Amino acid sequence: MVTTLSKPSSLLHEIRLEKEGKWNLFKFSESLQFRMENLLEKKKGDRLTPEEVAELETIGELDRIFTHINAMIAAQDAN
């Protein structure tokens, strides 16, 4: 998936809704999860290209959005 991404919405096709316990949660596809992990490893070694930095930022923003939404889903059930 070596493409230049500028908006999290460009990755929506990589999002899955999965049953996790009693909740339906948003998760990354296996390929997007693998790509994020690969980019994070490259970042640790300070080996990211400028395009990969932008891609990781985009994936990270989408990850934060869905983490927040999933937390809201879980919290709603707790109330």
C-alpha cells in the first residue's frame, strides 16, 4: 500500500466492523494494520521517507478516530 495519503477518508475501504464480545467495533483490515506496524518499525529506525511520514500520520489519525468511537460504543453500554 505504498501510496500517498492525505486524508483519513481515503482509507475507509480498509475499515471493518467486527464483533468483539457484545460490541460491534471498528477495526483496521489486516493489510492496513500490517502497514501501520511496518511504518512504526521504520520510524523507530528513523528510516521513513517524507511520503511515509505523511502516510503514518494519516493512518494514525484514523486510528485515533476509531479508537475514540469504539470507546464511546463501550462506554454507552456501561451506562
